Amino acid sequence: MLPRRNFLTLRILLLFSISASAFNFEFFKQTPVAREGVVRLSGSGSSWEGRVEIYHDGQWGTVCDDGWDMAEAQVVCRQLNFPGARSVVIGKNYEQAASGPIWLDEVKCDGTEMSLFACNMENWGVTDCTHKEDVGVICQPPNTNGTIWNFPHSLDHSISLSDDLGSLFDSRTGCNFLIVVQSSTGNEDDDKALVSTICVHEAILSQFPHFNMSEGVTVNVSLACQPYVNSFVRYLYTRKMDVSAFSAQCLHHMASQFELKQLREDIGRLFTQILPDDSSFQTPLLLLQYATQNGDHILRENCMQYLAWNFHKFTQSPAWLSLSWEVLGVLLSRSDLVVPDEYFVLQTVESLIEETGNRSTSEAQAELLNRVRFPMIPAEKLYELEANSSLYGIHKNVYQEKMLKALQFNMQLFNEFASHPKFSRDDQYQPRMYTAELWSVVINATRKATAEGYGNSHRGGNPYYNVYVGHIQQTLSKTFSTRRHGSMLFNKDSLLHWEAIVFETQSECSARGQICESVPAAALLRQNFIHQDDIVYHNQLIVMCQDKYVCQVQKFKNDMAYVAVNGTKVPAYPCPGEKYVYQFVVRPEYI
């Protein structure tokens, strides 16, 4: 973990690839016939590495990485007639599939099957994954003749090549092209610009299409950014760069100007490390505005995600009233909004409209209210809206239409309600991450429960909340109860009982008979069984840093969730000392 604010020297190493056509020995590649169950590897440019895709129902689709290990990889490589598998690839962007089906999830192979189709799997298209979780494999290339030249070899000399090219840039030996660096002095009485030049090699920079070598290159930067232009140009030679807190925005701006996507995105990710430092929430709003202007979608999403995960604290911050309604509308469309309940969302929107509504039209106010998920508001609150809402009389039509849908959702049987054609496509009927006691429980790992606390019952005024704190074999656990679903049809007589557990060491996992891929880990286990064909639980683990801000959100898969992501120990937003507070959220949805 890097020191706070001192992400200040971060090494970015991006591989420099070259083409060597003289050594391009291609081997015969069979293109599999597109038939049911055929697999292929896509997106890498290599026939033995790539994203796993399988053909079903006349269409290619991807496979989720849940549960994948070498057994599944061996089956894929065997099916493609490669000698074996080298590794499973998780989290790599193989020209990521932006759309199309995810055909398979939770695939389980013994490793001896002749095709992926023969392994145990869920039904086609049944998954809770996104395309960010598409699995890839690297197979062992063929060597049919016993020689070393019957297939292409990848020779990676990028490290030494980068050093050699860096020395070439530093020496300026044989350079034949000048880059002009121009900065305004900012003095209105002096309209002259501060100009310098950098000598470069035309053959190197001609590889970058946005450096128009025929017309000359001028880099216009602010005076503050001028010292970093040399580092930026040197990066074009070496693909290496030291980025500091002082240079990050300048380098990000230059990467955007010359459309160096990888550099821009990697520096953009560094910005997220400073978001939690600002409790006023001004920094994420400024970075959000900057990312929007520069077209950096990853930085923009990181800022929006931080605001969504920390929405409750954001509404209490100095920056809240300066939030644009457009950004608020985007936030209200997200299902990863972390809030006590949907009634809190409505109250927040109403309060903002009352305080800043003079800046908007009645139509804009109605648009914000339409983004509130009224069917998710507790039924008892719905009945009180007309009397308690300050905006009900002004936007009566909006409220009545939304309340009618909400009451239908709460009082109709699911099989009648779900027949409505818009149900499956309408986010209004999908829960967010509700942290009220009715649907969640908190375990503070920074101060473990004591033995004296074991067996004590706590109700906290909630008839569906019953907590037992245990410190058994050093494991933190709590039990609690929820309704089967938020609808009024599921009353307190049909409760589900849950056990929430935090594992901080592998020995704690073993003591409870669990296998943890990494620690810290969390388990959310059902304690009783109630038959239900029409409800599924997309439960979430919210990881808070010292109870100050949300630094990670993970979904439970097979009842387990991990702070570690794709083998790393780094949460989405840094947490000094890794002092975590865990909130377990139960999220029932109709299916």
C-alpha cells in the first residue's frame, strides 16, 4: 500500500511491442466450424491466447470467470487441439466484448473432458456477471515436428529496448525533428509565448498517428505543465514514466490531447487514490468535470462510482448544493447507490429541489422525481407521502402515477405483476444497496467482539433485526433476519435468517470449514430454507474504511465475497492500515 497523498512516485511500465516480419513463421491454423458447443479464443491476435468464446443458438458468446482454474483451461485448450494449458487469465481486456451474450457461468470441469460442452455448467445464459469478468486462457503452442521454428515465438525485449531508446532520446544523437513547446506567460501586457524545443527522431514519433510529422508538432501547454513535456515525449520512446501528484494532471491532459488512450487511462486511475482525502467532496466533482471535458470515461466512472458508494455522506457535504442536476440524474439511475432506503432518496431529492429549485424548470424537477424508485419505498411510507411530502401538491401527477405503480408492486402477486411487459426492463423495480437495519448488518473488524458479547441479543427497535455477536475461534460473526422480499405480501411471518461472518486469516476460514481464495473474506450464509421460485438474492458486501467512506463493494458468489480483486490486495479506493468495517446487504429481486 502506497502512503497517502504520496502515491507521488508511481512506476508505469507499458510493454513496447515491435514487429519483425522476417521471423514471422506462421503455422497452419484450423478455423473451427461454427456449430453448437465449438469454442474459440478471441481478442489477442494470437491463436493460442485470448478470451474464451463458445457458440450456442447461432451466436458466439463469452464465459464468466467464476470458478475457473486450470482444469477448465485444459479442456478448452484440448478442444482447440493445443498440447495443453499454460494459465487462466482473469481481468484482462482482450478487446473486451462490449455486447453480446455471456453464455456460461459457474463452469466446473474435471480436466479430462474433450470439450467445454461436456463439463457441468449452469443453463445457457444464466449469469450474474458482466463482460468485465470474461475469462481468458493461454494454451501451450503446438510443436508437431520437434523443431523450434514451426510456430511464432514471442521475444519480449521491451525492458532493455526501453532503456536503449531512453538513452537515445536523452543523447539526442541523430535526432531529425523538432517539437515546439509553447506556453502563454499569462501576462496581459506581454503577448509573447514562452517557447522551447525538443529534438526527437522522426522514425519514432511517426508511429503515433496524432503526431502529424508532415506539418510539424506544436504542444500547447500551460506554464505549469511545461516542465513535464520532456517526460511525456520520452515516454513515447520508452513506455516508462514516473508520475507524481504534481505532474499527473499535466501528463493526463497531454495524453488526452494526443489520444494516447492507455497512458490517459492509467494516469486517470491514479486520481482515484486522492478522492477519499477530501471530505468536502469538491475533489470528486472537479475531477468528474475534468474527465467529462477530456472524454476519459474510466476516470469519469471512477468518480461517479465514488459518489454513488458514498452518496449518504455526499448529501451532507458542502459540495452537495453545487451538484448539477444532470450529474444527480445519472447518480439516481444507478443501482449501486448506497443509501439507507429509497425513502431517503426521495427526501434528499425533494430537499435539493426546495433549496435550488429556483434554478430549474418544473419539467427538470419532475425528471429528477421520476428517477426515484417509488416501488422500492417501504409501503408504510407510501401511505404518508401525500401528507408529508412538500412537493406533492406541486407535482401531484408525478406522485400519483409513481405511487400507483408502487402500490401495485407491493400488493399484487408476482405472477400477475411480472406479466407487465415493462417489468423486466424497468430499473424502478430493482433495489439499490439499502443499508437500513431491515436489510443489512455491520461487523466492525477494527475492534473484535469480546467473549462477553457472545449470545447477547439486540433488537434496535427493528422487529426483523436480531444480532448475536460471537468471537468463536477468533472469527467475527453476527446473525440477523430479513423479510423474503420488500413487498407487503411478504410479512414478518416469512423471515429469512442469515449468518454474516468475517474471516481475517486463513486459519479462521479453516476453523469454519471454509476455503477462502484470499483474506480478508466474508461469508453470508442462509440459516433456514424457504422454497421460492420467483426471488433471487444478489447480496452485496460493502467495505468501509474505518467507517469513514466506502472503499470497496463486492457481490457474494457462492456465499463468499473478497476485498481482494483479481488477485490484488488493493480496494477500489485506498484504505490506510486496511482497517475495514463490513456491511452485509441482502438484496432480494423478483425473477
